[in-house]
Amino acid sequence: MKKVLIIGCGAMGGAILSGCLARGVWNQEDVVLKEHSAEAGRKKAAQYGVSWSEDGHEAAEADVVLLAVKPNVVPEAAKALAAYAPKGTVISIAAAVTLRDLASYFPEGTRIVRVMPNTPVSVGEGYTAIAGGPAASEEDLRKTEAIFRTLGRTFTGTERQLDELGALSGAGPGYAFVMIDALADAGVNIGLPRAVAIEAAAQTLLGAAKMVLETGKHPAALRDQVTSPGGTTIAGIRMMERRGLRAALIDGVDACMAKSDAMAKQ
Ligand SMILES: NC(=O)c1ccc[n+]([C@@H]2O[C@H](COP(=O)([O-])OP(=O)(O)OC[C@H]3O[C@@H](n4cnc5c(N)ncnc54)[C@H](OP(=O)(O)O)[C@@H]3O)[C@@H](O)[C@H]2O)c1
């Protein structure tokens, strides 16, 4: 019996598989993957040293079924799996496919968990929101956390919180890339070479983020530590705040949430 069945092993499915194999959450002999064709499945399986499936029948007995296809492929892939009545935990990473949508494809009582990872899972620094469907148990949630903790940090809550985190951490890498690019422009503007400015900006945000996570201190307390009275850093912060940095970030996340809610109603 294979412990894990992965449906769709692309960018995300592959990152999750690599992370779980590297951290020993899964062993190669425990995993079988299914792609949209036998040929693609065979190739991907050889790449990761796991088995491949032609029809996904392993879903009937697998401990975990990971649904990692594009959202538009989910109905077809889920209905094909439903024929095998999965008894284990079915984890979907598809953006914007709700627990209600997912439940409609599977037999009643299927233990479904929805997750919202972000792209930094590909470098082991992701943030993944997790929400369980009505039939999911505490054990299903703990199992899902163990998988996604191999790729960064996790938060388990309600589906509404998962959607809210979609607007913060899901879309967040997009915001952060704009900030890094803008800081790099700032560096070039005052005379630095572009490559130096990009590396300095990215490493500075990475280091500051690490300090928040590792010290557990409030970001405002850490900011106070680097702003000496009448000094240069507070002069920079004052100008950024005057230009609306904080309000721009709050309004940006708010706009993303509003857009996501509007799209869900369509
Ligand atoms: N990438 C992200 O940043 C991100 C973040 C959060 C959530 N997600 C979610 O993650 C899911 C996967 O995204 P991705 O970026 O990993 O996409 P991807 O790289 O395109 O991976 C999807 C994989 O599924 C395969 N596939 C297509 N149809 C299939 C079928 N019927 N049965 C089995 N496999 C099939 C694809 O093969 P072919 O390429 O040969 O068609 C591909 O290998 C999406 O639902 C997305 O919403 C992604």
C-alpha cells in the first residue's frame, strides 16, 4: 500500500514532495504520483525516485491524497478520485476552490483539508494557511501541518482566515518583490550599482523578517532599537510615513481581499 498519492506534480506538488522527502516526512517507497498522462507520470516519478499511477486507484487506501493540479482541473481530477472513495486525508492546494466546492466532488464524509501556500515554499520559507472541512479530524489537520512545516511556517484556522491570509501571505510575495525593487531603485538613485542595491535590499528584508520571527519582539520595538533620537533612520521613516507607506500597505491588502471576495461571488 502506498501512503501518499500526489495528483499533479508540477511547481507546487514537486516542491512539497521534495520538502517531505528531504525532511523524512515521507519515504520514496511511500509515494505514488499521477500526472495527466502515463508518460508524464513515469518521467516525474523517475525524477523523484517514487512510483507512478495510471488511474489514481491508490486513492482508496492512501493515507494522504494531495490534490495539486490547477484550479480549473480540480473538478475533473477530484471526480476521478471520488470513484475510489478516498478513506485518508484529501488535501487540496488549489487556489479559490472552496471546501464546499471540494466536498461536492467527493462522497459524504470524505476528510478534506484545504491549504493556501505561497511561492516561497519553493525555497523552504513558505507560509501556509490550513482549514479543515466538516469531516476532517484533528489528526488530519496535524498531518497537514507536518507536511507544510517542511516548507516553512503554517497557521491552522477557519476557511475565512485562510482567505484573509490569501490576501496577506498568499499575495504577499508579490508585495515584497515590489518593495525590494523600489528599495533597489532607491539605492541606485543615491549612487549604488543595481546588483548591489538588489542584493542589499533583499537581504535586509530577509534579515529584518528573521529578527521578528526569531526574537518574538514586536516589530515596533525592533524599529525603536534602530532609531536614535534626532538620527538618520527616523528621518527616513518620517518621510516614508509622510508618503503613505503604512496606509498603502493596509489599503493594498484590503483591495486584494475585496477583489478575492468579489471573485468568489461570481
Ligand atoms: N504556484 C503557486 O505559487 C501557488 C500558490 C498557492 C497555490 N497554488 C495552487 O497549486 C496548484 C498547482 O499549481 P502549480 O503552480 O504547481 O501548477 P503546475 O506547475 O502547472 O502543476 C500542475 C501539475 O498538474 C499536472 N496535471 C494537469 N492535469 C492533470 C490531471 N488531470 N491529473 C493529474 N495531473 C495533472 C500538470 O501537468 P502538465 O503541466 O503536463 O499539464 C502539472 O504537472 C494550483 O491549483 C494553484 O492554485 C499555487
